[in-house]
Amino acid sequence: MFTQFINNVYSSVASVAFDTLIWIIWGSFAALSVVTLIMCLCIPKLRYFSKRPYLCLVNAYAAITLAAYLTENGLPQSVLAAVLFWCVGYLAYGILCFIARERVRRVSPVSQVALSAMPVTQPVKAVRADVPAAKSSVRLEHAISVTDALLNKNLGKGDRQELEKLKNNLAVLQMKGTLSPTESDILNENFNALLKLMAKYNV
């Protein structure tokens, strides 16, 4: 049964003109590549998705190219055609990955207002040891909620460790009613680190 099925599939493929078959295979791959590229350019969120499925598509089409060439050519020519196709497909995969790295590192206006009203490059000197840190408490609460949201994301090992350490620091500072100038500097550094992580993971 299976032998007959394979024979029928081979007969169907072999009945198509070789040039037509190759145009169908490569044309469909080119169409999928163009659609994928346009979607990555037009839909920013797609840039952050894994491109491994596209690489799997390249491998599958390379195998199809090999099989198609074997219906008309010898093994050496067929392997060469498949390798050349795979190189072109891998180049297209590299272009998609390059586009994915071109991320716009921006923090949303809501996050900027909620986390910090001062420039990132300037240290926080306004909070003194003898003044209640009301605004800092509000920012700390929001910052801790942001760290919880970030921890639910698929973070790199180093970023996750940094975020957990940052959350612990913020929790310690939150327990204080007032902050010393030194603690204010630590708070500012933690805000800056959190802003960078928010921009990196598009939160």
C-alpha cells in the first residue's frame, strides 16, 4: 500500500515539467519570504517573535528542491542545487534576524510618567533624610509591579537574575518611610536599570 502511494506521488510529480516544478517550488518560497518580510516591517510585534520557524521552512524547501532535482538529474547535481538553495534561504533568514534586532528602544509615556519624572541621566537628589518620600513610595509600588510583569516574560538568565536583585532592592527601599541621599542614589540607579529592561522587553 505504502509503496503504491509513493509511486503515485512520484508519478504525479514526474508528470509535471521540470522547469515548471522548480518555478512552483522556488516561487512559493519567494512569495512566503516576501510576505514574512513585509509583515515584520509593518507589524513591529512580529519582529520580537522567534525566526526559527522560517529556518525550518528553509530546511524543508531545501529537501523539496533536492527531491525535485532527483527526478531529472543525478545525485551530485541535486545535492548542489539543494545546497545553493539552502545558502540563499539562510541568507534570507539572516536578513529577518537583522530586522528583528532593529528594535526601537522606547519606553511608553505612561511608564515614563509613572516611574520617573526626572531625566534618566540626572541622579535623584530631591529626596532627603528628613523629608517623607511620598512620591518615591508611589514610584516604588509601580516599579515593583513592573518587575512582576517583567518576571512573567521569557527573560534571559542574566536579565532575570538582575531583575530579581532589583526587585529585592526596591522592596527594601519601600519599607523605609524616608530615604537618605545615598539611598536616593541607589533608588535612581534601580529606576534606570528598570527602564532599560522595560525598553528591552517592550513593557
